[in-house]
Amino acid sequence: MELLDKLNITPRDLSLYETAFSHTSYANEHDTKSYERLEFLGDAVLELLMSEYLYKSDKFNEGQMTKIRAHYVCETALWDYSLKLGLDKYLKLGNGEAENGGRQSKSILSDIFESFLGAIYLDQGFSTAKKFFNENVVPIIENHEVDFFADYKSALQEYAQTDRKSINYKIISETGPSHNKEFTVEVSIDGLVFGIGTAHSKKAAEQEAAKDALTKAQKGSVLWEEHTK
């Protein structure tokens, strides 16, 4: 596998990596294992690696460590890590999932980062998993390469001075299969819609809607200027 060559990993059990990229839809069609169990393991390995890194940095208190860890293991972060590594190129999907755009799914691509890490841990051990983490995740944290994590809802609340304004988030649509739902949320201020966001969880969609509203505010939306004075 070209990916393993690029990462200087010589596999002991190549089948682990094949499983790490096998979505449930593919596994069902080919009577093989899906990545779900490896994803479960990789999630725990990632949390431990992130926790150890933050603890050893000796810069943060417990509350700060909890918040930073949550930020850097959120769906958007894992999706970004997968794209940076090109993991999407190795993803194996069933025909229906592929036709429905599964290869671009944020939720699926975030899953395979964890399943791939789980495969590295089982095949190579903790030290190699840690090396992988240090080379591919730590630089993003230390260089602040991407802002995955702004709390747009809190920022919108402050911007709109909600001691006087009422902000409301409403789900306006749910699409996709049960294992890969997509939610669209609109945010309104005093009954007027200011932003719309779509994501694979309700909370993430709310953040996207708040981000949309803030973007419009920063661009000098006439509607915003008229109704948030």
C-alpha cells in the first residue's frame, strides 16, 4: 500500500489496513469486516495520545486540556487530518454509498482516520502510533494551521448583544441514511433568519449556522445592521 510506504510503515498484517478503509456498505456487499471496531479502538488511542501530549506540554490546566482535546479530536479535525494524509483515496465503499457521495462525507472520512490509527496501533504498537500522531497531528496543534474550533455560537451571542435579542436555532431538514445523517439548521435573531448551516450532527450544524450569520455581519449585511442595533 503506497500510503504505508509514504509513512515508512512496514506492515506485519496488511489485512488490518484493508479493514481500516472498508466502510460498512462495502463490508456488507463483500462479506468482509468493516472499519467500525478499528474506529472504536483508534478513538481511544487518539484520546490517550492527545491527553498525554497536552499533559506533558505543561502549559494548560485541566479545564483547558479538556477543551483543547475536544477541539482536536472533533469530526472536522479528523476529517482534515484524513484529507491531509490522502486517506480518502483508499476508502472502500459499497456501490450505493459511493453513488451518494460517501467519498466526500465528513463523517466517513473522520471515521477512517481513527480506524487507520487503530490499525497502526494493533500492527505496529503504541510507539509507532505515537510517532504517527506526533508527525501528523501535533504540528497542526502547535502551528495553529487550521481554525476548526471557533465557538461561533458564543461569538454570535456576544456580537448580537443577546441581553436584548433572542437567538433561536431550528432544524429545517434531515437527509441521508441513519448512519450518515446530515442536518440543516437555521439561526434567527428576533424571528429573522440570519444564517444557515449543514453538518453531520445537530450541534455542528448550529455552529455552521452561527458562522454563516457572523460572516454576513462582518461583511456588513444590511439586514444585520438594521435589526441588531
